[in-house]
Amino acid sequence: MLNKFDSAKTTVISKASARKNPRIPVILRVNYTVGLQHFIDFAEDLSHSGMFIHTASPAPKGTVLFVNIPCSSGEFLSLKAEVTWTKEKAEAGVTRGMGVKFLDIGALEMEKLNKIIGSEPSKL
């Protein structure tokens, strides 16, 4: 299974130069809600502006969700996000999932996100 994630990381890193906020590769368990439904999946990358969530059931583009990202303190950073793109079918080197953009991030949330992104991937 790690090879699958390693391939996805390679793809993300190659796209990083085109992003305003480059994403760092992570394997991070996140939980999120879409309407009244609750999901637990894995994030494969993370930036100050969004993340990719590896999921077998991506929400449609434009869907607003609330994602909870674990912090090293044991707390969760809760952020509102919008699905900006989806990958419905797995292909070589790319997993199924959805890219989300964070919305309405306040100063306190950004400070917590900075700490998460500044952490070593093994500590996330």
C-alpha cells in the first residue's frame, strides 16, 4: 500500500511548482462531514490553502464540507473546505479522491495549520 501513496506523492510534488501554496506529502488520517454524513479517510498532501483526501467516494465538485485535521497536541483543527476537483477512478500513480480548498481561515486556524505543516511528516 505504501507504493500507492509513494506514487501519489511523486505526482503531487511534480505539480507543486504550479501552486501558490505548495503541498507537502503526508499520510494523515482525517475525518470530515458532508451534510449529515461523517467520513474517515486519509489526506495525501496538505498546504496552507487545501489538501487532497484519498477516498473511495469523493464528493462532487463544489460541495462544502468540514474537515478535522489532527494536531500533535491531540486536538483537531476544524476547517471549512470546498471540493475543487475529484478523481473518480484510480489510475497508475493517482489514487481516487478529492482536492479541497480551505475556506474562511482565521488567524488562529492559520497558526495551527502552520504548526501542522511545519511538523515532520512522521509526527503528523
